Amino acid sequence: MTGGEVAGILVAVFWAILVSFLAVVLVRLAQTLKATTRLVADVTEQAVPLLADASATLRSAQTQLDRVDAIASDVQEVASNASALSTTVASTLGGPLVKVAAFGYGVRRAMSRDAGDRTERPDRPAPAARRTVIVGRTVPKARGRNRKG
């Protein structure tokens, strides 16, 4: 056996090991690709019904939002109508009612006012002294000068 034959045998063994290694790698890659294909198929099987359910849910939510929008616009219209009605009632009845109330108050005051003579109504106590409010407390009204000078 010559040096060339030994070199040829070494190259052939090297190539055999390399091809064996590449064959193992390719077999494992094929297994990985098969598993990936099965996984994608399973995900697709499960995703399609989920997407259909999600689509139905979104359609239902859109329908409910349309209803809420219609209700909100109706409530806004009712509120504006109530505001207009209250303005109308206040302008037509407010002035006369205030005048009637003021007249009634004046009549009551006139009927209950003392004429300055205490002999007519002895059962009624004398009116209390007026008080002035100063920063959260009451102070009796000045009574006049009782001191000398």
C-alpha cells in the first residue's frame, strides 16, 4: 500500500463520516418539519372556530353599542325637551307666583304687626333685640348710652 492509497482510504472514510453526519441531520430536520406541520394544522383547526366566535362576539357588541347610542340620543332629546319645558314654565308662571307669594307675605306681616300698643295683645311677648353677626358669632345690638356724660 502506497501513500496515495492510504490518502484515498482516509478521504473515503472522511467522506463516509461526513455523509453519515449529514444524513442524521437531514433525518432530524425532516422530523422537526413534520412536527411543525402537524402543529400548524392543529393550530389552524382550533383558530378558525375561535375567530368565528370572536367575529360573532364583535358583531353582537356592535349591535349593543348601536342600541346604547340610540338610547343616549333619545335621553339627550328628552333632557333638552325638559329644559325647554322648565324654562317655559318658569317664564310664564314664575313671575306671577313670585308676586302672589310676596303679596301673601305682605298681608301676613300686616295682619301680625303690632300697632305699637301692647294692651291689645298682652299674651304676645316683646320682640327680641336684634343681633348683628360678626365673623361667626352674634353680638347684641348697641343699647344706647347708660353711662354718665
